[in-house]
Amino acid sequence: MKIYVFGNPDLAEDAVALNIANQLKPFRPDLEWIEVGLNQDLPFADQSEVWILDVVMGIDQVTLIDQSQLDQVKAPPRTSVHDYDLGFQLKLLKKLGHLGQVTIIGLPYGQSFGLEAILSKLPKKP
């Protein structure tokens, strides 16, 4: 199974998911960890099941966000066409009918948490 990891390596607060993914790899070598680059088209359009690891504002603990909660994801202010974030892209794919079942492992923005909290949210081993 693939875990798509989002973040900006140039901003410490937005690089958290990228750094955490590197720490998680030894614990879950059965998962394929895929870093999605900035402004890259989402590589999982039309996949039946998608798992994402990303930092999420407005949560205070590691949280699973599923398909039914996608409409609650709020987009940050945009100042150019390059500012479309993950939430916007997911909503667009959903509207176009190109999004399968999505589960986001949300990491709380600006808060500390342990690896155990994330490991317990990852998909179960086959």
C-alpha cells in the first residue's frame, strides 16, 4: 500500500510530514512512502483507495480524516494559481468523480506528538 506524503521541505512547520515519514519507514517497510512535490499534480487520481500523511491546521492530535469529512476541510487564502493546496485538489477530484476512498492521517500543526500516535493510525498490515 502507498502512503502519499505532502509538505514543503523549505518551511519547517510544513516539512513535518516529510520528516515523520522518514522516521516511520523503518517501522513499516511494507508501505510505499511517496513524497508528493510542491505544485505537483496529485498522482492518485482514479485510485480506489488513497492514504495521505500531511500537516493539518485546527486539530490538536493525530487524527484520521476520511472521505465523509472532506467537505469540512477549509482552504487557506490564495493569492495566485500556484496556491491551490491539497484540500482544494481533493475537493476538485471528488467533484469530477476521480477520487476514490481517501484517508488523511492529519498531523497537528505546531504541536508535538509521538510516533506511536501515527503508527496506530496507519493501515493494518496485510
